Amino acid sequence: MSISPERPEPLIRLDEVAAALAGLRTEIAEEEPLSAVLQRLAETAVKGIADADGVSVTLLGDDGPHTAATTDETLMRIDHDQYEAGRGPALHAARTRQPVRAAVRQDEQRWPEFVAAAQRSAVLAYLSVPLLLVGATESEDELLGALNVYSRTASAFDPFDERLMQLFTASASAAIGNARRWHHARQRVRHLEIALTSRADIDQAKGVLMAVHGITADEAFARLVEQSQRRNTKLREVASELLASVRRR
């Protein structure tokens, strides 16, 4: 990167990051899956941070940590070895909610699995910053995971880059929140669609039983419920099977 004689290098880098963040806000739509948001975040960060050769996003889930987005598939191995060992800069940044920045060779004793994986990919420096969902609860921000930057330059990353990465994660928080709300809204719509379909099938099955056996609607419903409980099967499945058998006949 060439250094302008009119502007100090930190200001040039700040301008580049500001432009990248503006692009991130413009490109991310409100109705976008979380996976797409995180991939955009990774791609924006790798462009905006000097000496960044790759970026990955670690998410913490009920089944453990996993890499949700990356700009370089070779980084998956580095992340995976951290997860398998239960230690490494990505996990440390997430657990402590503090950035972790260092040259790889400095941490061979602390994180041998991570260092071995990094060296196989020629990664010499790293920077991991906790990824938080700001204002998720009244008491504190929700911890999502970490944003990890890897470089093949040993002298890469400094405190300024650390602050820039925190800007990225802060800017991404709103987009991540939107993606979660969009996902939850889609789930609610899907559940409603299933409920409406189930209700239609159950009503039709009741009508069949009423016509065949000359019983009331309540009695027909009770028969469906009894069969559902006896077979340990959902009521809508019992109704669907009954309708399917009628159609075959």
C-alpha cells in the first residue's frame, strides 16, 4: 500500500475501513440469512485490514464452536484444530470477550495445536476479536463467537488494526440482529403454514369419519386423538394417513 504524503498511514487505513464499512451497510439487506451476513462481514474485513490474507468467523453454538464463514478454505483446518483441542486464539477471544493479537511463533507453548495448523498454512500472525450482539439483553451483550484475521506476514497487525476490527464487529451487530429476526420471522411463518395445513387435513379426516360412521364432529375428533395417542403419532399425521387411504380406495 502506497503512503500518501498528505495523509498519515493510519488515516489512510481508517479511510479504507470507513469505505468498507459503508459498503457493508449498503450491501446487507434486512431480509438476509445469517450465513450471508457473516460471509459479507468476512469478505469486507479481509479487504479493509492491512496484511490480512484471510478472515474466518467462529460461532459458538449448542453443539460447540464452528466456522460459519471464511474467505479462505485453508483456514478451516486452523479453526477446526482449535475447536478439537478446545483452545486457541479464536476461542480465547470469545471466552474472555477480549481481542487476542500476536505472532504465531509466540504461542507454541500456550496453543500448540493452533500453531501447528497455522504453520502448515504458512500463517505467521493472527488477530481474533469477540463477536457480540450489542444490546441483546438488558444486562449485557450476547456473545456470538469471534472474528479471526490471519496473515502470512509475521509483523502484521497492531493496536490500530485491533481497534478497526472492533469497529467491524460493532457495525456487523445490527446486521446480525436483522438476520436473526428475519430467520425467526420465516420460522414463525413456516410454523403457521404447517398449522393451517394440519388443521385442514384434520377437518377433512373428521368429515370422512363422520360420513362413514355416522358420528358427530366431536366423536370423530376423539377417534383421531385416540389413534394418535395409541400410535404415539402426531394428530396431523394420523389425519393425513386416513385421507391418503381414502384417496387410494
